[in-house]
Amino acid sequence: MDTSNSCPGAQADLPSLRSHLPRSLPSSQSLNSITSPGVSTPGSWTVNPWHRDTPDTSPPTSGAASPQLKPDTSSDVHCVSPAEVSLEHSRGLGAVKSICFVGAGFVGGPTAAVIAYHNPNISVNVVDLNEQRIACWNSAHLPIHEDGLLRVVRVARDGTLGTTVALPGSSIDLQARQPNLIFSTNVIGTIEEADIVFICVNTPTKTQGLGAGSMADVSAVESATRTVAKHAKEGAIIVEKSTVPCGTARMIQDILRYYRPDTEFQVLSNPEFLAEGTAVENLMRPDRILIGSAQTLAGLQAAATLRDVYAAWVSTERIITVNTFSSELAKLIANTMLAQRISSINAVSAMCEEIGLGADVDDVSLAIGKDVRLGPKFLQAGVGFGGSCFEKDILNLAYLARELHLDVVADYWLAILRINEHQRQRFARNIVRELNGSLRGKKIAVLGFAFKDGTNDTRNSIAVHIIKSLAAEMPREIAIFDPGCASDEIIEEVEKVGLSSAQLEKIRICCSWRECVQEASATCILTQWKQFRGRQLGNSAAGAEKAAAGTTDNRFVNLKRGKGQIVDEMRILELEEIARQHQASESSSKEDPLGRLRPLKECPEGCGHCAVGLGGAHLEEAVDWVEVAAMMQEPRWVFDGRNVVNRLELEGLGFKVRGIGKGV
């Protein structure tokens, strides 16, 4: 390693992995061994350009390799130790006027919307080569289903109207707001103007070539970076937002230097920590914002500039700054340890079921969750975890450990996936066993297909794996209903798991839970949508809302009436909540209690999304289990993969109920 440019206190680099040895690593499907990855070179940057037909979910994978971990041997960077320059005392590189997000997916779209929402003086552009996706972002029908997202987008994208808010003893005049969030396909133009460029493209697990089934495919990151390198203005800050292998920031820096050797760019790592279904809440009130930078004066100044953008609504105590490699690794470790907790409690659930004697995993979870060292989160047993993040990140982390010759460490992480696979296989086997070992001639109802409630994401859903196992038994029909997923997306995921044409003929997507459970011998609950719990839950919520409506909030009594008074968006959210409580009887005021939002543009005639909306009131309807009991056939089994129903109540209605981790 060349140490001529090192300095005391600077972060040490990992050694170069130049001599790769064949290492075994299980894949995401069969956990079979594979070989080690190759090395990214300037020549490989020309493959798989970031093109306009990128799909809405994961893009096509390629044989492009992940970045090589190698020391930084550049001679034009002045190293300083953290003791010499701290971020707390670093100044940013000047006021940010324009931000560009490359990629309008689950990460880029919501993150850009919230940044624009809280920074009305910054122009935030979101660009993507997928014209259909951009059209959705510019309509009333966003391509991503997240609670509260449409309202945030409307405020920033469309601007707001001026309004007066009446409060007890005073009133507040809120200024009209101009639009500052733009969705477009003008990739080059917006990159050229941006002070900060976020790279938010997909990094799915490779499905072919070296590292298939384990290594992240960073070809989209490479391609997006090439575009940025050619067109970004001098001094622009480049931020990797995608979940990437450790060392990707260095790869981005190499690409920038390859195309612009005479221009200095700072590359930051700013991983997202969003949970689908609660992404807006995670962005509005984050546990932390993590920024990784080079430990140089220029790197710390770039980090301070990004910190100032987030500081518009996030306390600086929650903004953590580390070196780039630590930031990239922290993202993978965070998801892996969350998945670890899920697999741990699911392992306990299997023990509870086999022990019998009334052992209940929920009781165990409650008891250990009271320990302040553990806490109660991610200790809810279920049929397993799915989604596009956990499995991919665990495989990525295990792959890195294998490359570092830490086989025991890799096996430890991979055991999380083995437990997850075992849990869903066990669930499917129990269904077949309880139905006398055969599903022939029987209809199976599946309630829930999205990998979790509150989202329309079907990628790597647990449900699709369960359906594959059940389809192998050749039942009369497998009926699927999910209140958040489009039928074509469900079919697309089912087709990916390799069912035969005869098995695919057994699959039917339903438009309501009634259609789904009609004449079914068994119902499987695979997503924890609140609708599946039953109608009895609605009463307590209504009572709480009614009680809240009678309260008076005094947080704004000190705000005096003033023309065009400036109030930040976080306080406006509080004002809206107060207004909702006082207008609880007016359902029309729920979406816009202050009357700030501009009217949405009318959709073109024949809009498919509007057609679904007009006929989709039943999607929010809670399941009536009394009605279900009359509609199903004997033996009327309910296999509750998320422990959402009241077992005793359903047994009182004549159901046979089997939950997760319930010993009998």
C-alpha cells in the first residue's frame, strides 16, 4: 500500500483484494455455493447504460462486478485527522440552490419530496428515464403507496394557497407557497444545474454471472455516475443514496476522476433508513441522518453542506457524521440486525408450537421486550420477512465477509435467511397437514400479498413463496386478495417463481375479500393489513377520535396575527392536526383541514387509476368474520401468519385457527 499521502489520524483503508480465491456462498434461492466476484474496471463502466426502460421494480441484472476494495492512492487530497477538523465547526460550501435526485423510485421520490417540503427555497428536481413513472409522479396517482406521501408531494410540487387559520383568541395568516419540486426526464439539464446530486437507482442482487444470487448489481449506479461525471458542474457534491456494497463511494470517485480528471468532486454516503409503509414518517421524524465523507477538509465541508439541508427540520444532534466506509457498512448492518431479531423470535415461535402446553410466543415476546436492553420492536413473530432489502443486504454483507476470508461470520449472517426460509416452509407444510395431507379439490384463500401492510411493494413477498408451495399440491384454486396491490403486479411476481402453466391456471386475483373466501376450505393471512383483523376494531378508534375532537391545543396561542407570517411546515402539520380535531365531523376536511392545497389536475378521460378508485371503496372495508364463516366450506381453517385475528372469537364462530407460535 502506498502510504506517501497518509497522515496521522486519517482513517485507515482496507487492503486491496487483488488475489481473489474461490469462496462458497449460498444464493438467495438455494443457498448453493458460488465463486468470488471480479473487479470493476473503467472498461466495465460502459456496459448496461442507465436506460429509459428501467422497470418500476428491480432493473435487469448483469454480469457487471461490484467495486473492488482498494486503497486511495490519489495525491491531490490533503488528509486531516478528525481532531484537526470536526464537522461541528465546519462550514458548508455555500448556500444550496438546486438539488437533483437521479432515480424516481422508492428512495429518490419520497426523499426528494420531503427535502423539498422543508426547504422551500431550494429547487429539487427528480429525474428518471422512465417516462411512465415520471407521469405518475406528476399526477394524482403516485407510483408509490405511502401514507401521507401525496400530501407532501402536492405541497412541494404544486405549491399552496394563502390561508388564515383561526385559533382560540388569535389567528395566523399563512403565506402562499411556490412550487419547488419538479419531476421530469430532463436528466442532463438538471444535473448540470445541481449543487448536490443524489444517486438513487436500484441495486438488486445479481441473477447471473459471478456472484449471482449474492452480490449486489451496481451497474445502474455505474451508469448513473457516468452521466453525472460528464455533466455535473465543478464543485458539485455527489451523494450515494442507494443501498450499495461497501466501497461503492470509492468506485464513484474513480469514475468521476476517469471522466473529469481535472475537476474535484466530493462523494458522500447518505444511506436511507426507510421502512416501507412508514417512509414519510421515517423521513419527517428520523431516528438519525447518517452522512459519510472523506476525512479531509473538503470532505467535511461537503458533509456540512448536506447537514445544513437536513437541519431545516432535523435536530443536528440526530445528524451523525462518519467516514464513508463506515456509513456504507452501517446501512447493511442495520438491516441485517433487524432481520436477525425477526428470525430470532420466529425460531422461538417454532419452539412454542412444538413444546405445546399453551406456550405462546406473544407472551415470550412481551416478557423479553420489557427488558430495556432489548426493547419490544421487531419481536413480533410471523411467517417471515420479505421485501427487497433485508435478504439482499444480508447476502451482500455475507458476501463481503466471505471475501475477507471470514467464513464463520458469513455463515452466522446467512443463518438468518435459513431460519426465514424454514419459517415459511413450515407454515406451508402445516396448511397441507391440517387439510389431511392433500389440497386437491380444495380452494385456498390468501389474504395479503404485499410484503407488509401500508405498501404496494410485492418484491420478494413472503406470500409468493407460500403460494408456490401450495400450488405444488394442485388445489382447485388459490384466490388472492390484497387491498394495496395491483392485480398485474401480483401476477408478475407469481410468474417469476417458476410455476407450471397448469399451476398458474389455479391462481386467481380477487377484487374483494368476499370473492376471495367464497367456498374456500382454508384462509391464509399473510400480510398484517388492519382490515383483516375484523370490524370490531373500528369502535375504539372512533371513540378516541371523538375524545380528541373535544380538546383544545394551546401550542399556538402566542402566535399573533400577522400578514404573510412565515411558519415552517412542521408547525403547519401541528396546526392541521388541531384543525382536524375541531372539524372531526367534516370528512371532507381530513385531507386538507387548512384549505392550503391547490386543486389536483384532472386526469385524462379513461384513467385506469381513477377507475380503480371509483370501484375500490371495498378495499378499505374490514373483514366481517361472521360473514366469512357462512361463506367458507368445512373445515373452515384460518392460518394466521401474522397473528392479527382474535383466535378465541373466531373459534367461537366455528373456525379452526392456527397462528404462529401458539402451542396447544
